[in-house]
Amino acid sequence: MNKRSIIVLLVGFMLAITTCNASTKKGTLFIIGGGKVNASMRDQMLKASGLDKSGYMVILPMSSEEEPMENVEEAREIFKDIPNLKIYHYNIQKGDKISPELLDSIRNACLVFISGGDQVRFLDVTKGTGINEAIHDAYNKGALIAGTSAGASLMSKVMVTGNELKHLVDGNFTTIEPGNVETIEGLGFLQDVTIDQHFVVRRRLNRMITYSIENPNHLCVGIDESTAIFVDGKKATVFGVSQVVVLHNKGAKCSVQDKLLGVKGLKLDVFLPGESFKLN
């Protein structure tokens, strides 16, 4: 870690004895599809985390290899108008020795914010460090776990990587065919819900239709840019300026013909800001 990160770590450790004003119930999630965060989204994060009253937040930028500090500054920019808000960041590199004090700082944060980049890289960096477990500990103590772009995809137990398995041009998904969507295990806050991000603007419907057909009873949630869902228990509420597309393959009739996927009865809903839906 660099000198600045070490200093921040020491300050974070001093704050680790301060827990957020959360209730005894589990925490909540704020899942952002990428892009800009508007005032309504920011205010919901402050309210849900308890940061409007006390505590501190931690930014984890490890999804990005080339510009993690730019992602830290973008996250800080969201909250720049909030006076006296304590914000710390830990830019961990693969192979770094992780101290108990750093894990305690994450564990006791009111808001853990995971920035964008490559969700697979985040898991590669944090594997075996205790960081993912500390994030879950924070959630179980009532914290808000937020993620944008790659950080949004990480919320799912079954996570879409963005890679195509059958074609060299990753991410275009110009077909709806079996065995093409790569998935790995994510952080697992959502057990039977898979998140996709930048959804409308990057035309990712083919990818999620494919995934939905091949994963019956999983809810597929595509969140557009500058848009988020706030998840409290099984209820998701839309914040921001665009749409959330939800696919559910429950009881649909699926088939494969000439290496193409077919489906009858696949349910698709499009939710607008202010609307809510159930994650079941």
C-alpha cells in the first residue's frame, strides 16, 4: 500500500470503535447501474446507512486496475456537499498483507461503497484476504452495502462476468444461444437474483434473456445508468432517472433448436423511478 493508504488505514482504525447507528436487523443494499449518481440516490444512501447522523463510509476501488484513485474521487464527489462526512478508502493490491485493523475498519463502517471496473478483478484481489467476509459482517451489523457498475454485479451469488464463452468479441451478445454467458460466484448478498448494469444504454437484453432461459427461477435485474435499486429485505425500490428491467423465468417453457434458445411465458417488467418490486 502507498503512504497515503497507510495513513488512511490508521485513521480508519481509530474510527473502528465507532459503529453506525444501525438497528439489529441485517443491512440494506444500494445497487447502481453505473453512470452519474443524482441527489435522490445520494440522499437515500445517507439515510439508509445512518450517515446523516453519525459514522463513516469506506470506498473499495479494487475493481479497477488502471484508475482506482479516479474511482475513489468519483465516489467522494457524490458526497462532497455533505459537511463533516468521514470517508476513507482502501486500495488493496493482490498479495497485500491485510491487517486486522483494516478489516475492523470495513466491518464497522456504516456504508461500504464498491466502485466500478471489472468485477472479476475485485474478487481476484480480495480472495483469501478476509475483506469479503468483513463486508458481510458490516451488512449483518446493519450497514448499507453499495456498488456501482462492477460493484453492482458483485452483489449476486451467481454473477455475470460480461464475457462470452462462444465468441471472440466479448460483451456484444448478438445471439440468444445456449452456453454463451459466463458466470462465477459473486459476493452473494442476493441468492437467487442476478444483477446486470448499464443495462438499457448498452443493450444488454440479449445477455439477460439468455441467462434467464438457462437459469429458471432466478430473477434477472438489469439496472440502467444513473439508476439504482434500494434493497431492503425482499423489496427493491427504484431510484434515479432511468429504468430497471426485470426478467423472471418461472414456469416458462424453454427449448433448444438448431443451437438457438427459445422460450414461451418469460415474464418481463420495466420499472420506473419510485416504483417497487419483490425479489422473489
